[in-house]
Amino acid sequence: TSEENVTWLLKEESGRVELKNCIRNPGFDDADAAENTGSDPGERQESATVKLDTDEEYNQLQPYAGMPKEVLLLYSTRARYRVPREILFWLTVCCMLALLAVTITVIALSPRCLSWWQVSPVYQVYLRSFKDSDGDGVGDLRGIKEKLDHFLELHIKSVWISPFYRSPMKDFGYDVEDFQDVDPLFGSMKDLDDLLAEMHNKGLKLIMDFIPNHTSDRHRWFNLSRNRDPLYEDYYIWADCNVTSPKPNNWVSVFGNSSWTYDDFRGQCYLHQFLKEQPDLNLRNPRVRQEIIDIIHFWLAKGVDGFRMDAVKHILEASHLRDEPQVDPNKPPELITTEWDLYHDYTTSQVGLHDLLREFRAEMDVYSREPGNYRFMATESYDYQEVDKTMMYYGTPLLKESDFPFNFYLLDLPQNISGWWAKHLVDLWMTNMPRGKWPNWVVGNHDRSRISSSAGKIYIRAINMMLLTLPGTPTTYYGEEIGMENINITKSQIASRDPERSPMQWNGDMNAGFNNKTNITWLPVHPDYQTVNVEAQMKDEGSVLSQYRSLNRLRQSELPFQRGWFCYILADTNVFSYLRELDGHKRAYLMVINFGKQSATTDLSSIQELPADLKVLMSTNPVNDGKLFQKSRILTEPGEGLMMQYSTYTRFHPNHPAECFVSEKACYMETIDILYKC
């Protein structure tokens, strides 16, 4: 009937095309037309069979859902269906190619990602004094594991731990008896493995002290060398002498007196540039160099993330063993007893030193090929006025050496604390550092007086502010984040370097929380521990610790501090001022730090690139947070530091290139939030 839904199935058999009743095809109307004209059913059935010439184009049917392949193919070749399909295909191809081109361009223009040792400060843990877990009064590896969350609260990712090798402890672990074992005083190898695993689980990196210059006189190598074992005879520096005759030359130890000691068993003198219990290795011997490389592999295979190479300038000596020149030529030779009496032309920074360090670096780079697992190397060398020697540890543009040599010049800040002296010490590094290298800053360590004691307690906040806002990687000695001071003991009681090594002050409980099991500590706890401790300062938003946390969080979150230009603004008797800015980034930061002994009003009206009014984002005196200053009258008190944030696209560095530095130039595109090379 006309109300029925009827369509026609197209079949091809031997050149015939038949239309048969099925679901109705709206495009085919012949059958309905015949019905409407009154034809009888027989005629309708007869008309339902249609013969078509196979060469004729059949265009009576319209596309419909569920059409068979034959109908689909019939229509798919028509222009109105084919052309849109081809247009969509080529548009897709073009879009994919454009996306690929944009991706390649972004990768090519993007600056290198900062590594973990650049993003985070390095926190130095003096193991003996950090946390005692077993009640013997000495800090240990398990104690560090208990306090890992402290690093996370400080936004620290890089932790450098002082030596924990098996040792007789004549030099607190720097006299190594076995480079591949942990001293029982600090725990076991399993404790170290557990600590390392937990640190990595928390996203922390472990840097360990490495001591290539010398061993303990109890080391197996030294005993074999004393016995003239053919394989070990030349593992150390030996020279002919006897008990009654003069020493081989006038060389003196870092700790004073001759650097030669007679060995009765071998009948010769051995060289030691430190204690007599620390004989110097002969690193000109290829077998010794391979031993050191094997030790490097041992620790890297365990998962250690980097090394601080200790006393590197001493690891080679001149083989001719000549006397070193005296500073005072008229001084009697028998009175030459300290390292300051000689020019160390033959015992430090010898030819071949940097080749050796680059060899160590190359071995470490093998492990750095693991994605996201870069192995860090820093070098320690006190070169004093010879800063050019220190800079050589960066390597060359073609040969990589250390990621940075430790910068100890800010340790001299207390000698003449003032604005211009602070700038001088900063500039000493920045102007001598090879182009494109990464700076670092140290204001305290286990060998020098704590900065709170040497500079004065009122300056600790200002010094921390400077440390965390200068370009590069800051190093924080344990306790500096809370303003710990030296303990007050006499040199006759204990070693001269111990006042800055007192136990970490965790809380106001017994032993400042360092040892909460027994009333024993290897050094006395500072008497101010009930107020100067981590627990108390975590609760105080205006504390030294809270300020440190805020500064470090800002340092890691704001691109101008990580990637931006560093520019000197002003330095005078009281104030050291500088700014941090990044091309394309609207926010910039002005630092005004008073290292003087009196209040200062700083006039920066001549700096055209600065806005007229500046708002304090953070002050070391929390009362001044949010305060607005005119740039012509910025008031600071002694020991106060101001961080002022301002918004402008006007940059200071293009007009003052001699006052500005950047390790790797980058620009910021605000619209799409990316960095690019510029």
C-alpha cells in the first residue's frame, strides 16, 4: 500500500539490475506512481523489474543509512563527496606538519633546562652534628633519614653530607681507611642504602665528600706500600731521608710544620700535605688513578648523585721535589713552619691537575646519560687572591670539568662588613667567572666560624637574603637557616674548628633534640637552643627560618631569580643594592641590603628604569612588609634587607651592560608562558 515503507534493493546479476521490495527508498517513486494510477498488482510487479544498460549511469537512488557496498562506491566517487573528503585530509596533514614545525621551533629556541643542582640550594650536613639516632652522642645516617622532611620544608633538594667512610677519625673522617665502607660510628652500608632510597623517594639528591688526595695511614694501600709490595710501592710519595738528616725539602703541611714524616719500616719519608696520619697518594701512578676511578664507579653505581671533590689543588706535586720559595727570603729556614711562609709553586695547582679532574668528570658523565639522573661534581680549592686559578676548575668551552668550584669569598664578608665590601666580594667572582658558567655562593662551612658569630647576629637575615637572591646556587651550612652561633669553648678543650660544629638545634627539649635518648653529645649544645631551634621558629612567621623558607620558595618560583639578569645598582658604606630582571617578564626585583652599622637613606632617583614608587614585598624586619617607598628615599636599618617587586617592561641591563651579568640569556613570552633563547 502507499502507507507502507518501501525501498528497493539494487542487485546486479549478469548485467541486470533489479529493484526489489525492501525498506522504502524515497528517491525511487516509480512503484508508488504506478499504484496511484490504479494499475493492477501484476503490472506493478512487472514494472518492479527494470533492465539497465551497465554502461549507463544510475542516478535514481539517494544515499541512505545501511546502504550496501555497491551503492556506497557508486556515490563515493562523485565530486561533491570526494572533494570535501580530500580537503579534510590535506587540512589534517597541514595541521600536523604545522604542529611539528612549531614543536621543533620551540625546542630549538628553548634554553636548556636547569638541572637539580641549579634549582635548589645545596644544604651541607655535618654528619657528626646533625641528628643522633642511637644515643651515642654522635650524629649518624639514620638520624639524617629521620629529618629528611626538614629539607622539604626548606624547599631544599640537594644535600651534601660530610665523609662517612671507615676512618680512624684523626681528621673527623677526612682520613679514609676504606673508601668502600661506612664507619660503624655513623651506621652501616645498609643504613646508607636505606637513606639513599628514601631520599630519592622524596625527590632529594645526595652529594658526598670525595677525597682523592690522601688516605689514612691505616689504609691497606699504605701498609702494602710501606712493605714495598711491587704493586703498591709507588702508591704514595716517598723520598730518601732518615731520622737525623734534613727532610727532603722545605715543604710544610697545611696544619703546620714539615709535610714529611720518616717511616721506620720502609726507611724513607712520605709526603703528607695535611696530618702525618694522612699520606698523600701518588696520582701520577696510573694504577692509583684507576683505583680512584673504581671508587667513583662504586658510589655512582649505588645511586649517589654527585661528589664534592675535596682539596683538589693538592692532588699533584712537582716530581722534582725542589724547595718552595720563601715569602720572606730573609727568614731562617728552620723557622719556616706554616703554609703562609712559602709560595706553594710546587705543591698546589700543578700541570696535569685539570686533566686528571676531567678524567674523573668523563667517568661521571657515563652515569649522567640516564634520563633525569645527572651526576654533579663540585671542587673545593681555597686559592685566596689567585681567583684565576679557581676559575680553571670550570673547565673550558670544549672540555668539561666541575659544574662549579666552591666560591669561598663571601666567607670574608665579616672582615669588613659594609655595602661596598659585599659588592667587592660578589664582583670578584662575577667578573672572573668564564662566560656562560654558573656561579655559587658559600657564607659558612665546617672549617670557618658561623656567619652569625663572625659578622654579628643582626646580619644573619640580611646575609641569607643576599645568599638566596644572588644568581647561581647558594650553599647553606646546617643551622644557618635558624641563625645558629658558635659555641663558646676554648681551643685547649677541643680542636680549633669545633666551635662551628655544635649539635643541630631541633627543639627546646634535652640536647636540643639532637640526642633524645641519652644525655650525651660529642660537643656541647649552644645555650640559646631553647629559643633558637627549628620547632620554635617554624611557629613564628617572623623568624629567621620562616624568612629563609619564604625566600627560597620565591627564588625557585620566580623566573627572574632563576634565569634573569643580575645588575648592580649601588654600593656604599652601608648599602649593597642590585636587581634581578628577565626580558619579557613584567615583574622585576630590587634588593636593598644594609650591611652597615647605622641607618641609611638610599637615593635611587638617578636610576631612570626604576618606577618612582617601590613596594616592599619582603623585609628582614617583617614590620616593613608591604611598605611603600619613593625611590629617592629608601630607608633601611643596620642588618635590614628589602626585596621590592615592581612591574615594568623597561629593562635596566640594555643601558648598563658593564653592570649586569647573566649565565645564559633567555627571554619570556608572557602570552604563551614560555622561555626562549634571545
